[in-house]
Amino acid sequence: MSLITPLTGKLKLTFVKANDLPRKQLLGKQDPYVRVHFGDKKVKSKVHENGDKNPEWGDQVSINCNDYGERMIKFMVKNDNLGRDDDIALIRIPIFALLSHQGEEREYPLFKSEKNKKRCGRITLKAELEGKGGLPSNDTQSVWGIQEATFGNDDVQINVKGYLDVRATVSNGTIHFKSDQPLSEFFGFDPLNGHDKALKIKYSKGGVVNQLEVRENHSNTTLEFVSVYSFGMCKARGRNSFLPSGKGKSRGRNR
């Protein structure tokens, strides 16, 4: 069962700027622009003439989505060069990386190719979805005391708090991370292919705040949560209350 739903609505992308781009034009200053591939949907920014290595676009485009299940989006910075446009740099990431920070300007690394090895500057982007779909919402209070949960690394971070909350509900408060299943397979997307990544989670249980990190490739790991409503009933009922299984002790274990 997939907890990720197709996008429906208007996806608004803002191209803010790029910095420290490599030079692809021998004479004069290059004229960078951004081309976006989101599945079979393609859009591009305006050209910053003579933007060279540090272009600023301040440009916004929209993509209409109707039950659209594509998860990966690619941004390619190119040089407008008399019909023979040069490839400057690119990044390919899950759309959820952008939608985890809706309305915020976020900086991402650029690379020479989709192998994500050689860095080629940075790009600043902003995204908003006027509609629905994607990962489960992170805006509601967690049923299982999950305060923070991000999957990724220093370059690309995806908020998976809502995803884990729903996953815990489906599995009665217990989430298993199996050693033979990388996190990218568990979640169904890879924040940045070819780079180290981890799940960092902060949650409360029995009045104790716990923090745990699970790497992309990990040993068998089990997270056991207790519903915040269960502890609420314990506190309200006083001596007539009950304690759920585990008696309030926090347990997040690696095997």
C-alpha cells in the first residue's frame, strides 16, 4: 500500500538564482536559463542575459497536475547560445524535497551529470502546490508523538513526519526498518542518488523525548510508539487509569 498520492492542482516553481556556475562559453558571458523536466511535463525559465556564473531569474512558472504520479523532478541549467544551448549543470530530486518547504527559498547543489559526483555550483528554488497530493500532511499533530522526522542529508531534506505517523497508525504503533531494505526503498524515493542519507527522527514517549538516526543501509531497526491519546487517558483517569503495553518506557532499537 502506497501512502504517497498523485498530485492534483497547480505546481508553482520559482527560479530565484544560481551561484558559482562553471563557464561553458569561451567568448563573452554566458546567458543561463533553467529547463525543468517533471515526467512528461517540461517548462523553462526566462534567460538571464550575461548572467554568466551567477544568474538571477526571479521567474515563476506553473505546471498543471491532474492525478499526476511522477515523483522525480529535474532542473537543468543551460546556456542560451544561438540555438546550440550548452548544458551547464543539473540536479534531479524528489518533488517532495521542494514541497517539504513550501513557500521557502531553498538552495540545492548542482552537478555535472545525474551521477551526482562533480559539483557545479548551486541553485535557489521555491515551490508551492495549490492543490493536494504527495506525502501525508506534516501539519497535523502526530498521533504517535513524532515531533520531527527528516530523510536526506545536508543538501536535500524531506519532511517525512506525516508519512511515519500514518505508517505507525497502519501498523499499530510499530515501524520495522529491515536490514535488506534501504531507506530509499522503504519510502519509495531517493533524496539524492549516490550520496549518503539518513532518517533523523525525534519523538516523545512516556514523557521522554527520544532521538534516533537510521542510515540508508542499516541493521534491523524497530521503532515502537505509544499513542499520545493513550497517555492522555492515563493522566486524566489518575489511579483508575491503565498503562499501555511497554508501561511508558521508550524503545527504539537496532539489531
